[in-house]
Amino acid sequence: MGGPKTLNDVEGFLTQLFSDKDLIPLPFQSLLAPWISKRRVPKIQDQYAKIGGGSPIHHWTERQGILLEQVLDQIRPESAPHKSYIAFRYVKPLTEHAVTAMKADGVKRAIALTLYPQYSCSTTGSSLNELVRNLKDQDPEQSIKWSVIDRYPTQPLLVETFAKHIEEALEREYPASERDSVPLVFSAHSLPMSVVNRGDTYPAEVGATVHAVMTRLGNRNPYRLVWQSQVGPSPWLGPKTEDVIKGYGKQGFKNLLVVPIAFVSDHIETLFELDLEYGHVAKEAGITGYKRVESLNDDPLFIKCLADVVKSHLDSGASSTKQLPLRCPSCISEKCGETKKFFADQKLE
Ligand SMILES: C=CC1=C(C)c2cc3[nH]c(cc4nc(cc5[nH]c(cc1n2)c(C)c5CCC(=O)O)C(CCC(=O)O)=C4C)c(C)c3C=C
Ligand SMILES: [Fe+2]
Ligand SMILES: [Fe+2]
């Protein structure tokens, strides 16, 4: 997805985001997108100002890419050297810039690796549709052969990294006598109910990650799966993170550990919404022990997770587009079936 590096980049970021038909299909989109974005700029700029003046997502994604190259070169020397390219959806470097750089470097074989562990047509689906559009335009001779890693919600090292971060936070933030009773509040970016009702697999895959992490932790703590960042008046998947925090406060809970479970790095959803906005909500609700688990960012265990995902993909023949939806109503405007066919038709050596 990417995020604005500076406050001046907020409007461009929002305009690209509201122009994405796979994320938010709007009537008269090319007219409405800049209009809605302009109206949201002051509010969103204020949020980015409060987290240091911009999104750190570029910094973390770059780190993840560089470290992934190093680990892959070690654990899979037969395909070394590996090189990573960032393809953000709404800010530079866009997919277009990644493909340009790859062609200039003479790349012949590539993997589209999503940094959303759980698949949604609105996120990974949108990025893959954008990639196919760009490839048809920028690489019509198909000089680069592609395969796709579109999800890894229960990959063992992903689960292990989340579990380790939760254990570290419990140990660091709470006295031993209270640790097992701290509610773990797993918070993921919500989806509009219209997208959920069309069968988007994201809610089930987020649930699968939560279940795997709780199993790994021995199911000691009470837990909830809750949903954040709802935008606009239409119905979104709940319960809302904010309401659940208030509910715990009403019940007299003094401790609460929130776990961002669908993001692999820090950005506005963790640093502003979870830390500042809901930190305030928790305080008002009397929850003095409100804490957040650290994001995955450049944790070597998470980098190893990514490297293992890529290694298994390559070792297994690497063709897999099996899981991509054939044609799903939530992204029908971009014909995800064509995207699946495009990748399935790649002739890999
Ligand atoms: C797993 C991650 C995400 C899913 C799923 C997702 C779905 C989704 N989002 C919107 C609308 C907006 N999202 C916005 C920002 C935003 N969204 C995500 C992640 C997911 N979105 C992130 C990480 C960010 C912030 C980017 C950053 O800071 O780096 C926004 C813009 C903010 C605002 O105007 O309030 C909108 C709008 C929809 C409609 C949707 C599913 C269909
Ligand atoms: Fe789709
Ligand atoms: Fe979003």
C-alpha cells in the first residue's frame, strides 16, 4: 500500500487510494477521488503530523527487502543473488517503477511477494491487478517470468514472531501474577460488509492467524479478534477495536494488550490509531495497563519467515496461483480471473 513520506505527500496518497476501484468502487471515480481526498487531507495530515510527519512504511519495507535478500542468498544459494524491489500501490515507488527498474536490471524471473499475510481482494488482489496492468503495458514481450505468493496467514515463523512479541510484551509490561489474565486484543484493519458478504477470504485468514498464535501461546489468556480503521458511513465488519476497549473498561479490566495482527510494519494504524487514539480511549475507560505489542518490522525471525515462504515456493516448483480467486465479485471491476490466468500462463523453467 505504502504511505505518505511527508505531510505534502498526503493528498497524492489519498487521491491514489480513493482512485483504486478494487479498494473503493465509487461512481464517477475520477472526479470523486480528488474531491474526497482534498476534504480528508487536513484530518489525515494531522494524524501523520502526530506520528512524526510521515509514514515509516517506506523505511520498514526497504529494510525488510534488504534483509530478505541477505537471508535468501544464505539459505538458497542456487538462486542467488536475490534482489528485492518495492511496488507500493499508492505512493512511489509504484509498481510501474519496480517493473522499470527490473527491466533495466535485466531480471528474467520474479516473484510477486505480498506483504499482507492474509489475502483480500481489496489489498493483495488490487496490487496483483495493478501488476498485471503494468506488465501488459511495460513488458508485452514477457521478458520477465512471474509467480505469486499471495498469502501466508499461518506460516510457522509468522505465528512464532507474533507469539514471541506477545510473550515479550507480557513479560515487560505486567507483573507475573497478572500476566495470564491480561486480555489479548487482536486488531486487524476492518472490511466493508459489502466485501465480507461477497466472500472475501480476509476475515477467515485473519481468524486463522489468531487461532494459530493462541494455540502456540497455550491458550492461556482471554482474547478477542476486533476490527479497526472503519471509514465512512457504510457498515463495516465489527466489533470495533474502540468499542471493545471501552467494554473491557466498563467490566473493570485494568490491563489490555493490543496486537496488530494484519500488518507487518508500523504506520498510521499502529502509531496513531492504536497507540495515540485508542491509548486515550483506554485511559478514559480506566485501563491503566493498556499496551501494544511491537510490530514485526525488521525482526530477524520475521525476515526468516519471509525467506522460508520464498524458499518453499521456489523448492515446490513455484507455479502456484491456485489460491487466487478465479473471479470474485469484490474485484469484478478489475477481473481478477484475468490476473489469475495471466500468472497461471507463465512458462517457468
Ligand atoms: C490489511 C490491511 C488493510 C485492508 C484489508 C484494508 C482494506 C480497506 N481499506 C479501505 C479504506 C482506507 N484505508 C486507508 C488506509 C490504510 N489502509 C491500510 C490497510 C488495509 N486496508 C493501511 C495500512 C492504511 C494506512 C497507510 C499508511 O499509513 O501507511 C484509508 C486512508 C486513510 C483515511 O482516509 O482514513 C482508507 C480510506 C477500504 C475501503 C478497504 C476495503 C475494501
Ligand atoms: Fe478478487
Ligand atoms: Fe485501508
